[in-house]
Amino acid sequence: MTSAAATGSKVTYTSANVDWEVFHRQFDEALRGVRAQLGRDYPLYIGGEAVTSSAPPFVHASPIDRDVLLGRFASALPPEVDRAVAAARGAQRGWAHQPWRARVALLRRAAGLIRERKFALAAIMSLEVGKSRLESMGDAEEAADLLDYYCQQVEDANGFVREMAAVTPGERNTDVLRPYGMFACIAPFNFPLALSTGMSAAALVAGNAVVYKPAEETPWTGLKLYEVYRDAGLAPGVFNYLPGAGDVAGEALWRHSGVDGVVFTGSKAVGMRIHQGLARDWIKPCLLEMGGKNAAIVLDSADLDAAAEGVMRSAFGLQNQKCSATSRVYVHQRVARPFVDKLVERTRAMKVGDPTERDVAFGPVINAAAVERFRRAVARARREGKVVFGGQQLSDGLFDQGHFVAPTIAELPLSSPLFREELFVPVLAVGEVSGLEQAIAEVNKAEYGLTAGIFSKKPEEIERFFDEIEAGVCYVNKRTGATTGAWPGAQPFCGWKGSGSTGKGGCGPYYVAQFLREQSRTVIEEL
């Protein structure tokens, strides 16, 4: 199989159509190329120009090995934010005035470039985030598919231009959705390419300009996204790359008076602060995805093997650092013991180590703060219940060099706060329930409402689950991931309650329209 053929293969979070030997050979080759670039200095990019900052550069190490310097990245301060906003506002009008088909064609070129570069992009994410090879490749593939899917939304809507009814003779009425202007795009670390691409692509294809701040932990992946847009032909200033600290660059960006809207993925605390502070002189669009405390329900009619597999995959993929990760399970008391035994067996079989290596499924958490959250959660679990697997920070050899903790399963009383607090570390809370009614009540107690899953063979239980669960993304009997795996055009990723702000999610058919505002146009023509 040739290199080109391997590039044409595809990996998602729950499926793969690849020749694995070729895949790993391609990944190894890309990883060598990426490692040859370690330790370089990188600037900001504003208006198409490399820009330095007076702030000390961010010295960026890998969570796999703290001694591996990935690079030194310029860190934006408020003056650079001012400059980037001005560049974006200056470039936006020309971008918006391009025919929508031209914008779509350019962004489809960007999708093609991501596919061409996907092995290098995946290798960077594996080093930068601690993603496994499959998780990293899924991230890259999703980014390209998001670009294509959002372009398709514009095409299907004819550029969001619609002829309307006439009220009087000689009247021609047209409805047009038009861009707001300039969006701040503030991205998280966990899906540094897919989420950054999805948020920015929707804003761009709609005709907006973007100032993009990647997560502090993932500036390298963010830079590669900037290069994709640049190489696809995006004009200087339409997309600006502004890494920096969240409480400095991020705060200055979303508070800037020149920002017309914000699209953000991150914590509920930060998202709520943005939502409450953004509207001053008038209401501005504020698209927020703010995490989750996602539950799986396992009932007594369930296929326990499928349930254990699905929960394990969603609980410990990317070390539980997904907004959609399963972090709590409510299992029927009649099947609790065999289910937990099967779950522990599958978790024990998972290979833990350097996620850049072949067949490693579980790597490090992102930073020392995550390790500390893990320690606190495990200590609480030991006080309130029983840790049945894991529970320790890993040590010896490679584990001493990075932020490694064990995948952990704890049996807890339903009153434990570990069933309600978002931790973003691999601690899975398991509680027993008497049936579906109690399970749904417990799930809905959390302030979040992103994803949820159920394992049951009874249609009436499944129907009640859909009807009563307070979550935007729902799965039934999903062995490949109880609460995870949403994909563009297949599963819209919409958070309810404290998980989102608009009621319409990324990956879904209504996403791009949220970056536009409506204008009605009436022309009276002479008869």
C-alpha cells in the first residue's frame, strides 16, 4: 500500500477503515519528523505577520515527559489583543464581500490540507496533549470533516439567501443571513484541532473574521491550524493566531469592545463569566460549550459485556479529559456485581504508557493541576466508598517523567459529590440504583446536561430514557463508547443546562447559522 493510499484511510473515535501496519508506519514516520522540530521558538501571527510579545515566552513541555521541550511560544498581552482585533476588523469586510461559493471553496481546500497533513498533526497532538495514536488521528479527521460539513450547510442553504413572499404588487422581498463581523474563538486543550477548527470554520464560512486563542497547553496544534488556513489562501487578518494565558490574553480578548461575538469551549466557570460579561451596550452572540458530568445507566436487561466495554472506552479514552466522557455510572442493583467485575477486567487489560507508542490506549493527564485533582478525588472516594481499581499516581521509569495516574473505578454512595462535580480526570464513580426511575432522577441532579447513555434491551425503558433525560446527546447500547464519539453530520453535540448556551450544537445542522444575523430586504419595483 502506498503512502498516498494510507493517507486516504480514515479513523474516527469509534471506527476505523485502515491497514494498521501501514497506519503505524505512517505515524512513526510523522513522529520522527515532528520530533526533529522540537525546541523551536514561535511567534504570534497577526494580520499575516509574525509578531513578538514583551511577555516571557511560554516554555512548552510534553505531559508525557516534562523534560521534552516542545517549543517556546510567544504569549500575547493586551496590546497584541488590540492589534489582532484591529487586524481582524480591517480584514473582515473584504472576506465577507467574497461570494459565498469562494469562501466555501477556500475552506474546502483547508479541509484537504488537514487530510494531507493528518499524520503530522496527529503526532503533534499525541506529544502535546498525551492522546493515543487513535485519539489523535480521530481529532485530525474530525477537523477536516467539520470544515466540509459546515461548508455543506452554506451550500444547502444557498448562501443563506431566500426569496420571500410579496405582500403588494411590485414588491420583492429577500431574507439574508449576514455575518456579525469579528469573533473571538477561545479553544480547549482536549480536542485542540477538531474543536478549534469547528468553531473557527463556522465563523469563517459565514463571513466573519476570527481572533483565535488556543488553549495554553496546545499552542503548537493551534499554530498548525493557522498554517492550514494560510496555505489554503485565507487573506491576512481574517484568521489571527494569539496564544497566551487565559487570564491575560483570553480575558482581554473576550472583553474587547471590538469583538462582535464569542465562541468558546471550556469550563463552566469561565463560560458563565463570559456570558454574563459580554453584553454591555447590546446583546452579542455567545456560543458556549462548557463541559459535562456524563452518566451511563446500566439496567438489569442490559448486555453486560457491551455495557462494560462501552463504559470503559468512554470513561478512560483520553484519560477522561473529554467533555463527553463517562464519569459516573448508575447500575441496577441486581447486576451491579457482575457489571463491575467485567468493567474492572476490561480496564485492567488496557495498556498504559507513552501514548505516542503503538497500542497504548491510556496516557498522562494534561498537567500537574490535573494530577492534584485526581489525588483529591481518590482521597474522597476512599473516605466515602471503595476504590475497586486504580487509585494511585503511577511511578517508576517513564511514569516518573510525566503526569501519569491510574484509571480508577470507585463504588460510592449516591450522595457523594463525586457524582456531580466535573473532575476531568480518570475517576469513574459507580452507584447502585433500584431501577430506571431512580437512575434518571440521579442523572438529572447534576447541573450539566451534555451526553448520557443507557444499556437496556427493553424498548419502553429506552423511550422513557429519551423522554426524561436532561442531556443533549443521548446514546443507547453503544459498545464503542457509552457517552462519547459524536461526529459531524451524525451526532450534533449540544449541551443542555450548564453544558451549553444556545440549544444548538457543533457537529449539527443548525450550527453555522448561529454565526449570522438576519436582514430582511424589500425592494419596490416600478410596474
